[in-house]
Amino acid sequence: MINIGPNIRRLRKLNNMNQVEFSSRIGISQGNLSEIEQGNCNPSFDTLLNIKKQFNCNIDDLIIIENDVFKFLIYQKENYLISNYRLLDGVDQKEIYEIIKIKISLNKGKSNRI
């Protein structure tokens, strides 16, 4: 079973938007968004494309496939970081990448001192 509603709700809250704002931005009614978030229906393909375009996210990130073998979910903070990273130009992305490498190096140094 595909359960998209909770992930769309998380994306909306991550962007500090209420249902009216979010639904308006993706071109559906607030009532339709409410039904999707509650899991009563799934969004149309066009709605998923609008979410992708408006919030610069991967459609795969919105989908959870629920079974015993596989669950896919990007945590809120990771999704926030990835979405905002994608908004940066190449130079800024490279700078962020270098900062991450420095932070990892510093953290490894801390664990060696303990």
C-alpha cells in the first residue's frame, strides 16, 4: 500500500504552511489536501508534479511503500537540508559540501581524543 498523505503533511509543515496556503500553491482545494493528508485518497500525478515543482523535492521522497521488506522515508531534517541544498547554485553547493567534509573531519578528531 502506498501512503503518501503523511509525507505530504510533513512537507507542508516543514515549509511552515497551513493547508490553505499549501493547497493553493499546488493547485488543489484545501478539502482535497485534507483528504490526501488523512490517507482517504491519493494525489493525482499532476498534483505530485506540482508538489515537485513548487517545493523542489523528489516524488520518491513522498512515497512510503508499507510492507515487511521495504520502508522508504527521508526524515524531516534530511528532506529540509536536501530541498534547500537543491535551491543553491553550484558554487554554494560546493561550499556546503566542503563544510560538511570539515565537520566530519573535526568530529573524527573529537572521538579520537576521548
